[in-house]
Amino acid sequence: MKIVDLIKQSNKPVLSFEIIPPNVGESIDSIFNVVDNLIEFSPKYINVTKHANEIDYVEENGKIMKIIQKKRPGTVGVSASIKHRYNIEVVPHLICTGFNKYQLEDILIDLNYLRIENIFVVRGDKKRYTWKETDEYEHASQLVEQIANMNRGIYTFPTKEHNSTNFCVGVAGYPEKHFESPNFEKDLDYLKLKVDMGATFIITQMFFDIEYYKNFVNKVRDLGIEVPIIPGIKPLGSKKTLYNIPKTFHVNIPKSIVEEFENAKSSQDEYIIGVRHAIKLIEQLLELGVPGVHLFTMGKGKIVKDVLSAFKGIF
């Protein structure tokens, strides 16, 4: 079922999780362990991230070789496994970075054959990954448009048959703006373009102050965008996470939260502080009447489970 239909048909806020595929050589059981730990909360869908190709160097026969490597492959396989193991909707991520439109179409065809009908489109981190494919898209809106064309039976190659896909496309929204955008207004213009091209729901980047989400929603609605805006939440489990998150995701953490972590007497105190603040933020979001709550697990389910234990029966 499409995510937008799940939201429309639910009389409760829709709960969802985001997981990351295992590293090369690791078992998919690590993913199942996370989902097993959270399935009791009745999530309606699970997002599976995708990571771009990376340039790496390995020694082979006494020579240093430059290779293109996927350190976390398996997005399609993990998505299909979760869908069939748990009978739950999945939303694989699809990125522009490191792929051309023909390669992306191949992935989309595979997803269509697997009866996966929800996709989350992001551009990908160009600053981190240096590999660039010929004819690679520069913007997520271009990939959204390609998917919308496939939904109309239009493919990159001329075809005799014109079977249409039926994808529901989600895109990212940034309550504090994308770090590469020159200003907040320009970032909203990019978001509107993605919706105009065919995106039907938005999941936000993580944020730690309810005012960021409220301001973002107001600005988005002012532009005439009416699709569901699902807040993304990342519980902070430690002081280390507190400082790593802004470096990686370019978000602000309120001074009051930082001070609490700084004054914590132990790692257990830090954990409790993180759980408490995540619960408070979700409570504030539920008071606003959000369509759902999306929790970033980062491959770890314990803190998410502890947070959701405060909301039994809500989702």
C-alpha cells in the first residue's frame, strides 16, 4: 500500500522506522534483530537507506589499487526481505549520486517486479563521495521526474510496451535548510520543485526543537504544498552522539539539551536524558496532530524501543 494511503486510512499517527543495510560481510540478521525489537509497536512502514559508491584503495599483488566500492550494499534485498518476513510496507531509498538514469531505471524495474511501490528519493552526499557517474543527476527532483514518467509508462529507452509503474515517492525536507542551500527560501524552492515533479510525501531531516518543525510546516504550506510532512526523530543516547550528529547532519541542538548532557554524571544519565528529550519532542509533535512519526534507528533499536515504550497504544 502507498504511504499516502496508509496515512489517509489510519485513525492514528503512523509510526515508521529507518534502518541502514549491514556492512559488506555482515549478516542481515543484524537488521532482523533491530526490527524484531521494534515490531511490537506496529510500525506501518520501514525505510531502508542507500549509500553511494565510495572511492577506496586496496593492496593487491603488491600494488595499491583504486576501486569503487559499496560499503553498505543490499538496499533492495534488505527491503524485499523485510517486506516478506514481516508483511510490512518498505520504503527503499534511491539516490542520484553515483548512478546514471539507466542504472536507476534498472533498480526501479527490479523494485516494481518485487511489488515494492514506495520509494524515498534523495540526491546523495556529493561532498563525501567522490565517484561521479556519466550523466548523473544533479538534483533529486530529476529522479522524481524520471519515476513520475515511469508511472506514466515512459522509460529511458523507446519501448514497444508501455506498462506503467505505480510508485509513491517521498522526498526529504530540511527544517533548518539543507547545508548546501544558500538560504532557507531557496531550499524551500527546491522542495516545491520535487513535489511539483511528483513527490507525494515528505520526511524531514532530524531536528531537536519543535519550533523548527512548526516553522518549516508553516513555510511549506505557504508555498501551496499540501502533501503530508512526517517529522524525523533521532534520540540522542550519549554525549558522543550529541557532538557527532551536528557534524554529520548539520543540525542544531538546543543549549538546554547540551547543558543537561554536559552535567550528566554517567553514561546511564546521558542515556536517560536522551530518552526523556525524545519523548518530550514526540509528545509535542502529537499535540500538533502530525500525520506520523519517523524514527531514525541508525541500526540500533534499544533507545528507540525505550522511547516508544512511553507511547503504547498511541500509534
